[in-house]
Amino acid sequence: MSGEEFPETGELILGTVKEIFKQGAFVTLDEYGDVKGMLHLSEISLKWVRNIRDYVKEEQKVVLLVLGVNPQKGHIDLSLRRVTDAQRKVKLQEVKQRQRAEKLLELLAVDLKENQAVVKDRIGKELLKKYDSVYKGFEAIVADNSVAEKLDLDAKWKKKLAEIVVKSIKSPYVEIAGYIELRSYEPDGVNNIKSSLAEVEKHNTKETKLKVSYISAPYYRITVKAPNYKEAEKVLKTCVDQGIKHIESRRGEGLFHRELPAQKG
């Protein structure tokens, strides 16, 4: 079994129950070439287990915690009772996303008329340089098309990748916008406004994307993309408050508008 790949102790894995017996069950590890692990009776539930099949059944998919690994003997000890509901949910989502990403890369390979293994390897390596998973990279492309453009890939590959991903994946972000009105009556008023907008843009983070666009003096549009509306509203309020506080500290005026006020003239 030396040529097989094994999980690490403490890792969460997805497995398939293959055989149930009096002292536990044998489980194949779906993500490790169906290597088998042992789920002992004592690791099935915090409660007393009268009948193992009340908790697991043959061919059932389960999320398990790896308690120990002995590659030389080919032994992998697993636990069901130590996996929380939250961990189970996250793991299942991760597996689902990985499968979705692989399917999209297969479709891309067909579209490009390229070998599937080559496409998966090249695009996977590019996205994993910056993102935790290929799917997270896909979500970043959906949120910002320029992400695909920056990949070290052939132009045709980048174009087709963006098309397939944007068509197939719903954006993980929500977007809101508002308008900040900035006025300064000082001799260096232009610089005061620029520095105030710089304060606004400081709130651009890895989790939220913030963009400031010039409309017409004295109005600027602030767009915020975030994982949810609560976070988006929080970021918008924080950056606007900071921008207004900054301009006021320089004897200027600042106002926030959810909608752009009617322009005169």
C-alpha cells in the first residue's frame, strides 16, 4: 500500500460506508482513491450504540474525522461522533464545489478541443496560486472579469474560461451603491477631496470589493461588493463616514446619498 495516498490526522474526509460489522464499519475514502479506513463502534456516536445501522448504512456517504494514519500497515482510524454539524456542512459544500469545478473544466476542455488533464492541470495551478480552491477562483472571476485576464494563460483560454464560468456560476457577492458628496472651499480643496476619497478606498479588502467612480463634481459613486447585504451595508457606512469625517476635518462638507440627487442645469 506504499504507493497509495493517505489523508492526514485531523483531516475531514468524505467516505462511503462499505461494510458494517459488530465492532464498527469499513469506509472507503472517496478523495483518496477509495483507500479503506476503519470506523470503530466507539467513534460512531456520543450515545450508546445499540444498532450500528441506526447511524450508518452500506453505501451511505459520510463526513468523518481522521484520528490516526499508519501508511506502513495501511490503517486509517476514523470518527463520526467528533464531526460537528457545521464541519459536515462545510465539507459537503467543499466537495460539491470541487466536483462542479471539475465538470466546468471538462466542458472547457471540450470547447477548446484540448486534453482534459492538461486543461485541469494548467488552470488549476494558475488559480491555486492565489485562491484556496479552483472553485473559489471561479467565484472571483464571476465577481470580477479582470481576474481571468490576469491569469498566465493563452488569450483564447482566458476568454473561454470567463465565458463558461460567468454563465455557470452565480456570483457569491451582492452589490450595493451610494453617492458621496464632497465640497471643499480651501485653496487646496482638490487635494482635500482626493485625500478624502483615499480614506474611502482604504476599506477595500480581500472579502469586500470597493470602487469609487467620479460622476460630476461634487458627486462620487461608491460601489461595494460583499458576501452578503449586511456586510456590504456595514462597509459602505464605514467608508462613507470616514470620507466625510476627513473632509470635515479640513473645513469642508460631506453628505451621503443613497440615490444620486437631481443635477441642476
